[in-house]
Amino acid sequence: MPPIYLTHPVHGAKVATMEAEAKYDETNGWMRYDPETQSSDAAEPVNGLVAKRRGRRPAVKDAHDDDSGRPD
């Protein structure tokens, strides 16, 4: 059975693997579409979240971190 492509105005797009799943999703606002016939000037993506930076925070130099007050 070929995959069934669905789209939702809030949740974006998904792929259903069974006809029963697609029918149930359609009762919850999902609509079928064919990715082969989609135009290249499609609407903006639904997810407008900005990716968070990953990694460590930059080190902040504290006034007490200098080596000038250390006895040698």
C-alpha cells in the first residue's frame, strides 16, 4: 500500500501508512495531498520556531578571576 500524505493547518504534514489511519486523521482536520503535484511556491512552513543555540555558554570573566592577586 502506498503512503498517504496528509497536511494540517496547525500541525504541518505527516505520512499515514494505513487507510484507516488516514480516515481517522481526516476527522481531526487533516487533509490529503499529493507531493508530486505540489507547486514550488507553497506557503511558508507552519513551524515558525527559531532553533536554539547549542553548546556551552561563553565564559564570563569575573573581577576575581584575574591572576594578579595570587602569590607566586
